[in-house]
Amino acid sequence: MFEVKDIDLFQLDEEDFDTVIADDIVFNGTVKFKKPLLIKGKVNGKIEAASDLVIDTDAVVKANITTTKVLVRGKVTGNISADDIVYVTKTGCVTGDITSKNVVLENGCFFSGKCTMEPVQA
């Protein structure tokens, strides 16, 4: 079992991210990255990551997501596949399927979809 304190995504400040999609940005297409990414704006398309992803409170993502860890504080429409964990906070909203070894849905969040907790197959 893991502890919430073990999830370092909670301890990252905006300046800890190499890349931030700001709240006034709308990105359409495929986002690929190897270092942690913070989304504060809007992303439509596909997200393929070899690192961690944080979707901030006012962010809106309409994309299928493949990543290592994801922290959802905002809104995601699409399927999420994470190697380690998907964590949806009480402000988070996920409409789509989740596949990960570990899934945390905080009280008050919204989730509509299928949840599969098993190691992600490459």
C-alpha cells in the first residue's frame, strides 16, 4: 500500500515543472514529454508521457492520456492509463476509463467510467 505523502506530485510547485501549459493556452494535438508537465489551460487531443502529469484545478483536458503518474485536480474527458497511479482530488472530474496499478478517488470527486487496477501492459 502507498501513502499519500509518497506521491511527490502533491509537493511540486509550479516552478518545479519544466513545462507549464498556462491557463490562457489552448493546445490542440499530441503532447509528448519526458519531464513533469503541469496543465493549467486546455488540451485537446492526446497526451503521451514518460513522466508525471498534473492537471490543475481549472484545467480542461479532452484527451486520452498515457503516463507514469497523474494527479487530476481539473476536468478530464478521455481514458487515462498510468504505470504507477491515478489520483483524482475532490475538485477533479474524470469521464473515461482509468487503468493503473493504484487509483485514488477522493471523496467529492466525479468519476464516470470503468476502473481497472492492474499493471499497465506496454
